[in-house]
Amino acid sequence: MKQLLILPLLLLSLLFQTEAVHAQFNRKASVDFSYLPDQSKERYSQRVAHKTIPVGNDEFIILSRSAADAYTVEKYNAKLKKQWTAEVKLSGTETLQAFSASPEAATVVTHRADNGQGVQQLYGHRIDLGTGKKQESALLLEAPAKGRRASIATSADGTKLLAYRYHTNSSQQIQDISGTLYDVKLQKIEDTKYNLHDIFNILSADVQVSNSGEQYISLISDNMKRLTSRQYSPGSDEVRVMSVLVGGVFDGTTVYILDSKFKLMPNGTLYGAVISAEEPAGKYHSLKAVKFDFEAEDMVFAEEFKFTPEYLSQVNSLDKSSGSKPTRLEDIYLSDLFLTPEQKLIVLAEKKYTEGGKDAPYLAKELHLFTYDEFMNRAWNSVLMKNQQAPADEAFSSISYSAYLNGSTLNLLTLEELKGKHDLYLRQVDANTGKVSAPKAVGLNIANDKDLAYVKDFTAWLGDKNVVAVARPSRRADELKLSRIQLK
């Protein structure tokens, strides 16, 4: 049996803490669901990982591929009655780029890699939430086809959309970023330009936009050693900058940034986390978290969490599978950041990889959780051991996890087989205490064979008590179902 355990910061021994699960589930509705797999080339980090978005009171919209050259957006009510369907046609090399919703409309953004004239393009397709009527597609951005792929940042409430492109040198290092900021109706607010010539060797950039239109550019530079974040405001030339050297030489060991994750929280504060590694072997070194307080022009750093041999030993001791245990941490990627009402930061990292080869399976295993209090002091950390596997053509669209923060409770849904039962399992983590509930099956009784049985991309919490998911129940093994499950 797989278990969720807490690794106290001040103890070398493992203490197992669980509390009784009081959650009970009731499947309120279920309807047939037609699904055409979306064979994206983004296997590790799906460009659009969430294809179900809650809107209104117990209503939601779903984006799914309906044909080789089309996507559809469908709106459902709480009883899973379809309200409307709108189609977004694709042309040529066009692919899906982004999916979002505002109180007024759903927005699908598509990317054309080359329009035949050496230009890549981003198009916005806006659909009225009330009627399902699709307005004329809008050209959002153009850039040279040979450059880095243009992209989109959308505010949390869906009312601001930033379409942007990279300007690079011959080594594909970023020198500038430019774009256009749009409002909820895809009307241009202003053109944007971010001059980054004072920062050297930029290989990675994260772009986010707030509900009020502020733009946040977070950069990894200086040969993957420096972290810089900048804030730009609409209609202003003022730029607020915060920068720190994260990597370097420490006790004779050269350390660089291996992975990073940034998130603009509902309170308007930007948080970031980075995993560093050691040269030349790439051994995992530590986790560092930071709070960017642009109003106070201050960065608040959490205490560094070092990936020591003791930590690896603790992780390995949780792995009850047969076979040899890893001799080093590897294949662990930052996956989520959450901020609780008490201002506690939760950082999630997941171990996921493929065994190599064209048809090799994809695997998702350990979940590493790190939590910090409102002052960015370390609070507690834990490791969830899971063992998920999917065929190459599904990649991570059916495995990994779905997370939802309800107050100070982090809900984690995973597809697993526990005690011979193949189902979605819910674990609830108390962010204040670190206590974790035992896994509870939601009762879908998902089929366990070689055919597609669950599509994680469509799993979503409509609220604190309602979940929708697309799965193939074992008793109806020939078709996928869209189901709504209620947590009592």
C-alpha cells in the first residue's frame, strides 16, 4: 500500500502522520463523452494542461479536439446538460496555444507555425459564455517563423491577455521581449517592449500578467546562475527590478539553476522557486523559494532546503516497490505553487520521466511537498509515493496529479491502483499542520486495461465540494464518461 508520510525538518527518523478521512463521494451525474487524443509534441510540460474551466455557479466549459482540423468548446451546467457548442477550426500547421475564461467569454488561442511567408502567428478566438456565439478570430501577434515560438500569458480572471515574442541572438539567447496587451474583448490596450540588454546569457523567461495588467518577467541568466524578476505597469515607463545570484561556487562546488517555477498569487504577490544542481554531474543540490514584494521593493528568501544523502535515504525508505533504489535524486521537476489564506507557501515537485525509446511508457512517481510560513520560514515537508504509468501515446495526459486548494486544505487527486482497486484517489493535506489523510477512492471504478481509461486534463473542481472528471468505468468499458462527483 502506498502511503503519504511527513518528513519533519528537525528529525532524521520518519514519522508517519495520518488522520481519518471523513470524505464521502457521490456520483451525481454521468454522460457520454467523445474524445479525440491531442497528440502534442509537448510531452513533459503540456502547453494546455487544464481543459476544463469552472464558470458561473456550478457551470463549466470544456475544450476538446473534435477533428484533425478543429477544437470545440462546450458549456455544461451542474447536471451535465450541455448548454452550447462552439467550434474553432484549424488551418495548416495551426496548433493549440492557450485556453482561458473571463466572466464574459471563453478564449482559445491558436498558433500558426508558418503562414507560408516565413511568419508565425497567434490568433485569438473569443466565445460568448452566455450564447456560445464565436466572434471573428483576431490576429494577436506576428513574429519570424524561425524564431522562438511566440506565446501567451493570461491573467487569473481572464480579463487581460498578453501575446509576446522573443528577440534572440545567434545563440538563441533572449535579448528582448515584445508583445501586445489585450483586454477582455481582445481589444488592444498597448504594445509592450522589455529591453533586457543589461542581462547576460538569458536562456529562460517566465511571463505573467495580473488582473489589472501589470506584467512580470522572470529570467534565468548568467549561465543559469542568476534570477531576475521585473514588474512593468500599463501606461508607465517605470520598471521595478529585483535580482539575486542563486548559483555560483559554494564550498568549492559549482551550482547552477536546473529548474524554476513562478506564480502570481491572488493577493498580487509573485512567488518563485528554483531547484539547483551541481556541476559537472548534475547532482541535485537544493531548493530555494523567494517572495517578490514589488510594493516594498524587497525580496524575501526562504531558508535553503538541501537535498542531502539523508533526504535521499528517507525518500528511498518510502519506496516499497521491488528492485534497486536510486543512488541519487533525479527527474524531479517543480510543478505547482500554492498560497494559503494564512500566507503559507506550498511548493510541489514531481518525479516524472520516460524510460527512453519511441514507444517507451511514461512514469509519474514521487510528489515532494515543501511548505513555508508567512515569513518564508520552513514549516514542514513531505513525500507522497505513487507509481503511475501510461503508454507513450498518452504521456502525462492520464497520469500525474490534479491539485486544488480549499482554504488551508490541499486536495490531491491521483489515478492509482490501491488494494486492487483502480480509481481516482483523494488525499487531503492540512497546510497548517502537515497532517495528511489516508487515500480515499472517489468511486468511479476506472477500467484497468491497455486502452485509454482516464484523461486528467479534464479533471476540475467546480467548487469545494464538486469535481468533474472524464474516465472510463470498468462496468462500461467501451466508452468514456463525463462524471460529476460530490464530496459530502
